[in-house]
Amino acid sequence: MPEISRFLGIIIFMYYKEHPPAHFHVKYGEYRAVFSIQDLQIIEGSLPNRIVSLVLEWAFLHRNELLNDWELARQNRPLYKIDPLV
């Protein structure tokens, strides 16, 4: 599970050779969620509202980098770290 970013207790990661749609995984304490990259919606799991807001702010700023890492992950290539929100 390659970690691509970490901030405020939030861990963002992607798995290699994942299935569509393009997405990323988020862990925050005991919470887990999966966000689509295209529309930045939770497609699986749940997070506290405050954490969802932070993840969405981060993802909006880094959408192109997320899509780039998604393509790398699908090719089983090393992923780039993405700057944290803070």
C-alpha cells in the first residue's frame, strides 16, 4: 500500500494494479474511505465530515498529480509523493 501523502493524521495511499474507476484510499484513525479522483466523491467507507473536507481540499489541489500516480500504480511503477495540505 504505497503512501502518497500524510497530514493531520490523514494517510492517503493507492494500491498497485487497481481496478477502475481512478481512486485513492484514505485512512484516519479507525476510519477508512475510498474517493474517486474524477468527481471527488466517496465511493466506499466513511470519514468524519471535518476530515472529508480536508481530504477534498487536498485532492482538489492535487487532482492532476493523483491521476498521474493512478496511471503509475496501474503500471506497477513507483508512485510520487504528493505534498501534504499543511
